[in-house]
Amino acid sequence: MAAAFDLTSIRRGEMKDPEVFPGDTVVVDGSGNKKTQRDLMQSLPLASIFLAL
């Protein structure tokens, strides 16, 4: 069985937390914007090497 939940609604208290049982698999579909931001932040230390030259 599979189900989808709106994390924003759960955080706002608009929906109750889903029950999670031992053996359940939880998959979180991340935001594309957040992934891009994380990738950018991870690459910044590498970029600073080139600025120091």
C-alpha cells in the first residue's frame, strides 16, 4: 500500500501526522529549489579556491 501526504499541511496542523509502523518505508520527495540551493552551498567552498588565486 502507498500513500502521499502534504508535509506543509501536517506542519501547520491542518492534517494529523500519519501513523508510521515498524517495517514501513518512508520516501520524502524533496523540493527542486532546495536541492539547487544545497548544491550551490556545497560548491561555494570549492569556488573560493579559485577566488584566492
